[in-house]
Amino acid sequence: MSDIRHFLQKKRKIESISSSINEGNNDIGNLSTNSSNSSQQKEVPRLLHQLTVGANKLDIGLYLNSYVDDELRLKLLKDSWVPPKTYDFKKDLTNDSTRAHENSIWHKDAINTSQHFLNSKERKQLSVHEQIDSAFNREIEENRVKLCSIISSIVFCAKHDLPLRGKNDEGSVFTDLLQFRVESGDEVLNKHLKSGAKNALYISHEVQNELIKTCANVLRQNIIEEVKLSSVFSVLADETGDISGTEQLSIDVRYLFYDVKFHKHKICEEFLGYSPLTKLDSKSIAKTIIEFLESCNLDLNRLVGQGYDGCATMAGHISGVQKLINEAYPMALFFHCASHVLNLVFNDLNNVSEVRNTTGIIKEIINFFRESTLSRKIIPNIPLLCGTRWSAKYKSIRIFAGNFIVIVKALEELSKSTANAKTKIKSYQFFTAATTPVFIVTLQVIAVYSAKFESVCNLLQQVNMNLKTVNNHITKLVDILQLYRNDSSIEFTVLFAKSKEIAEELDVEIRPPRVAARQSQRSNYSSTNHEEFFRISIFVPYLESVISSLKDRFSKIHNQSFSLMDLHPYAMKNMSKEQFICTSNDIVKLYGNILSSNL
């Protein structure tokens, strides 16, 4: 046997046909076996006998074309089997094939590879994979440092509601902010923008949008994790159209979160995202809300509240979105914003034409005086009549009514003495509208009775607002207004007398409008005297509209859920034992499943 390769290959052939050679090899690797050839099995005893002559489990020849792990490979290289001293190596040295093998490229590569392997295992150098990974990780870290300033600039714009770009990049907030960072000493960003590849600066519109989406996904996931940690949550939704005309449903969640930093609980209200709407019917919207929450992996069995606007599609108690979701999840009660509901009560007064017209004229007169600094100095400072905040609306009407005579005389003076023709025309129009008997009487009615809701506004604006207390106050207020309505003839007499005093000072006669056979744009009631006409046409409809709207919008349907507020220590100290038991029973009936799962 003159060729050692032939010697090793021969032993490999014996090993490939013998399954018994696996004994004792569990610590050095797995060998492939094949015992299907019966003729080869007959040669096993003879071949095994040959293997016992100088054979060793660390013979490299046993592992040709076989998988070897790093541990075994290290053993084979450091403690490999060596032929016995009696083996004649001179024959191999004179063999041309052996010399060709030594000079072959694959032999030299094998030697270099084995040496690199030994060096890496002995930690003299990094392995190829480690070198590649190290370079790759180093590149990642360098890119992260570069992106840090870019992402920070994007987040800064988002926090301060600044647009990243305008019609072009030149002079945009984002570009100027990057330049500001460079001027402030950000050398990494400066080097990146100057020497970085132009197609890899990470500041293009596409990259900006991708980074914004990535930030949004991270924030959304953080919010979702907080919601999952809370015991219960509510969903808030509203419809809006984007710039492309697509109807979008914005979805928010409201939940209780424990702030570890300050060691206290706080109520959080966070935006989760938009969901496009293909249809605007209640079933489609309800399905969209449920699917969106489910995609966030939220447990809808812990959904205890819904908050939408007051339109029939969302708030309808028969087939609205809130009703459909409540049928699927009974604890998800619908709550309309109490402050918004109070404002809607007074918006309902627009059904009374005299109130609608008077409020509109008041708003226009206030705007007229506030448009000019010269005109504003003529009358006392009157705040704008806000259409969405009732507390501001009430204050504006109250101040206007208190300075009504001064305002009317100022309008009269402007209509005569001012040099500006446009101002003269508008002031005369407002003077004429404000000196009608209907306007004077209606102004006194809404100024006096809207003030009775000031206490409700104060309750709704308290930090520790108790909705059950608000509902109870509304109930008492409705009872009082109902008494005024029942005794309207007595109550209105005082208001009418005040209106007559103002009219006399302005040289205006309080009398009803002309009665027409066909009149649909104003009141056309028959009456025996002037006071009765204004009482029937203005005072009674006003009170009836307020009472009806309060009863409808501040219903007692949620009083059971509002009982939770009675568990506050401030409320509990004023409760009797019977009241506490009754309140506890109401809460258990509604939220028993959640309470039992959290005990």
C-alpha cells in the first residue's frame, strides 16, 4: 500500500458499510452507515480486522464527505491519528501523485483554512463569520449614529406640529433643522451630509415618510402594551376626510395607566390610528372599529366605554354604531361628552326662530366692533361668542346684555358720524336689527335663563368632576324650569317689565309684529295684549325647548355606571351603609365579570 490516501479511503469504505463501527463514536461525531448491501456485509469481519492494525477514531480518513462539527474538527486537527513508525513514507515521497497533491491549490487552501480555524478557536484571530458580522455590525452602528440626528429632527417637528417640507426642500423646516444641528457642532451629521453617498443620505421624502411610519408603529405598540396592562379601556372614534377625499375613521383609546415614575395612576387618552371607510353606514363603521381593535390584539371583553359624536349613525339607540357594539360587548356603554351635550342643548334652541336670529345678530355685532381697534374702544370689551363652548357663549351674552344700551347708542352714532361708507351701512343695519321689540325681549330671556346653567358649567369643568352629581343637578334644574313653565304668566311679567324699560330708554315701542294671514318665518300668534304675545311666542317655546332637550340628552340610562364615582373616598364618607350596599350592587350587576377576574 504505497499511497496513504488509498489507505485512508479504504478504511472510509469499510466504515461506510459497517454499522458496528459507530460504537464509541458518540463523543466525536456522527458517521453515515449503510447495511443494505449483503455482499459487503460478508467482508465486515475481514475489514474490521484490517482496521485494528493502526486504526484510530481520530483518523481523518474516517470523516471524508461527512459532517463534522467544530469540536470534532478541532480534535482532528490538534490530535489527529498518525500512521505507525513502521509505515514506509519514502514510497509516498517518490510517488508523483503525492507530490502533485502537496502542490495542489486545494491542498494549500485546506492547510490555510485549517490554520485559520485553529487561530480562531484559540482566539488568535476572528473567524470569517465573526469578521463579516463585525464589519456588518460596525456598519449598522455607524448608520444608526447617522440616523440618530435625522430621526431626532423628525420627532422634533412632530412634537411641535411643524411640517417637514413645503413646496420644495429648500427652506423647509426639516432641512433647516438639519443645518442648525450641523452649525451646532454635530460632526457626525456634517460628515454624513458632505461625504456620504448621494443616494444614501436618508433625508429623501420617501425615507422621511418611512421613518415617520416607523416611529408611529413604535409609539402605537407602546400604547397597546399600556392598554393591555390596564384593567379596562374605552374607544373613541370620529370621522374625517383626508386631502384625497377618502373618509377616514380616527380611533383613540382611553385607559387607566400606572405611572411608575410618579407612583400614581393616571387616565390616558391616546390616538391609535386611522382606518379608511368604504361605507358610512352604522354596520360598516361598527365592523371597522371592532376589526381595528382586534388587529391591535386588545381584549374587547374589557371594553367598557364608547365615545362618539351625537349623529344618528354613531349615537343612535336603535341601530347606531354604539348600539351594535354594545350588543356584542354589553359592558361597552356609550357616553356622549357631557360638556358637548350641554352645548347641544342650546344648539337645539335654534329650532326657536327668535332665539336663533337674536343669537346670530349678537354674534355679528360683537364681530363688527372687534374688527376695528377704533370701534372696539367705543364699547366695553366683549368676548367673542364661541359656537362650541357654552361657558364662553354664556359669558359673551351676559356681558352684551349688561351693556346693551351702550352698544345700541354706539351703533347709532357710527351710522351717522363715521366717514367710512361701509361702516356706516353695517352699523345702521345692526342698529335697526337690535332695536326691534322681538330682539329686545328675546335678549332678556336668553340672558336671564342661560345664566342658570352657569353652575352646571362649573361642575363640568371641575378637576374631580362627578357625572352622577351633574346628572342629579340637571334633574333638579329641569324641575325648576318646569315650574317656570307652569307659572309662565308670573315669571314672564318681570322680564317683560325689564324689556319695556330698556325699550323706553332707546325710544322703542314694545308691540307685536304685524299679523299676516300667511306667515311662516316668524311667530303669528293671536293674543289679547302685548305681554301675552311675547310670552306665547318667545318665553314658553324657549323653556319647552330647553326642558325637552335636557331630558333627552341627559337621560338616566347611565346612572348605574356613574355609581362608580360613589366609591371615591370623598363620596363614601357621606354615604350610609344602605346607600353603600345599593351602590355596590349596581356596580356588581354591570361590571361583575371584570371585578371578579381582577380580585
